Amino acid sequence: MHEAPDIAAIVPCHNEEITVAKVVTDLRAAVPGITVYVYDNCSSDRTAQRAVEAGAIVRREDTPGKGNVVRRAFADIDADIYVMIDGDDTYEAAHLPEMIDTLIAGPYDHVLGVRQDNQETTSYRPGHETGNRMFNLLTGWLFGSQVSDMLSGYRVFSRRFVKSFPAISRRFEIETELTVHTMSLRLPSTEVAVDFRNRPDGSESKLSTFKDGFHILGLISALVRHERPRLFYGTLTVLLAALSLVFGLPVVWEFWQTGLVPRFPTAILAAALMGLAFLLASVGLTLDGLRRARRETSRLAYLSLPAVGERTAAAGVDARVRARLAS
């Protein structure tokens, strides 16, 4: 008989004293035995006190940013199944058992909670909803895998997902990095619809539509450069080669007709652009080879960890062997 998996919930918080106690209470009610870790990220209110009173383990991360919290939590916490949920009480904890059961039954390494409004008044700000759809389409097109809600902060992970995830993001772009990690390593993943509601009165969002949107866009650009170098540098190669032909073909035609090159600056510019195009093409091919080697190394690190259920099953076998030896 297998032992129950060790489940840890990670709740990043910055000034969430109004909501954090309810989030902790709801998580513990939804999944009895779950260990809830509240990471107090530079709060100036009583977030930590409220979390402790609700039964959570409170830890501090003094570097501002949700990405910094997730990186610290993934490094520090050892569990079989990890839950990530925001501390603002906008996600419905009652969906967590379904998400965990889905992860185990798959077995999957990542279950994404896709937000569905359950109110007549939308929980999304218009800018957030439009931006989320745009990022979903852009990321799906760039990485060849569709996602319905890449900016959702409600997710369930296996241990081997968490321990193979590099976590380089600092702020709210962490959700984008999690999504791209799933796509780039082709990890088994699925989605579960979850209710999403407004923040309670007095609770304010920390997300800035434009500022954080530009951070996410910058991260996508960087990830494309690192994860799809042939696409990134190939696009630049084609653009520079096209510009070179635009400037250079009239010069070549004129030389063909007259035997003269009166526009030396244009000829030099065209030659320089074509040379740069070939250079970028070489860089793209070289980085693509390095990316392949890096991805294979990451995949091997991922495969070195047990799948969901195997770790607890092994623990159960070890316990039975020790009991048999003791008798």
C-alpha cells in the first residue's frame, strides 16, 4: 500500500494581511495534511502574523519579486507534489483536489489552473485579459504548443518539474518562464478550469498592466533568443540580407550597364549588411547546437528524478523492508 504523497503549497505574499488567512484555511480544508508555506516578500503589514495564526509555515524572502520567491521556495522545499497559488484569494482552493488527482492520474508534471470567471462582473481588468490572450497566442506560436492561460498563478507540479526548473525570473514573468520550461522540455502537462474572482474590498493588486507586460514581453524575447536561436537569428539574417539586396542590386545593375560604381558608400553598406547577415546566420546555427546540448542535459536531469507516485511507492517499499528486517 503506497504512502500518501507529501504535498506542499507555496503562497507568495506581499502585503496580503486581508486575504492570506483565508487562503491558508481554504487550502488546508481542501487538502487535509497539506503543508502550506507562506513566503512573506517584503510585507509592511501583518501578513506573516495572519499566516501563522491560520496554521501556515512562514518564511521570508527579502529580495522583492514573485520570481525571487518561487526560486527560493523551489530550492528550499522538498515534497512530492507542489502547489503554487497567490495569496490574494482570487483563486478557488476547492479545485485543488481535482488538480492534484489529475497530476497523479496522468501522470503529469504540470497542471495549469485556467481561470474562469464565476461572477457577472469580470475579475480581469480589460488590459490584463487582452494582454494575456496576446501572450498566449504569441508564446504558442513561438514554441509550437498551445496554452490557454500562461499567466495563471494557480499551478500544481511534480517534484521532478520543480527540481529541474532553473527559475531565473525575478518578478511576475515567472509564470511565463514556467510555461516555456514545460514547452521546451515537452513535459507532460494538462489544464483544469478553475474559478477566478475579484479581490475582496481593501485588497489591491500588485500587478501593473504596462510595466509588468513589458517585463513579460522582454522575457519572451530573451527566451526565444535562447530556446529558438535559429528562428531569432534567422529572422535577423533574412531582414539584413533583404536590406543588402535593396541597396546593392541597383549598384550591381549600374555596374553591369556602365562598368562604373559611382555610389561607393551604398556599395559598402550593402556589402556590410550581407556580411553581417552571414555572421548572424553562423551565430544562430552555433547557438542552436549549444541549445540542443543544453536541452538534452536538462532532460537527463529531469529524468533522473522519480515520476509522481514512484517516490512514495519506493518509500513504502523501504518501510516494509525495514519492518521485515526488524521482525
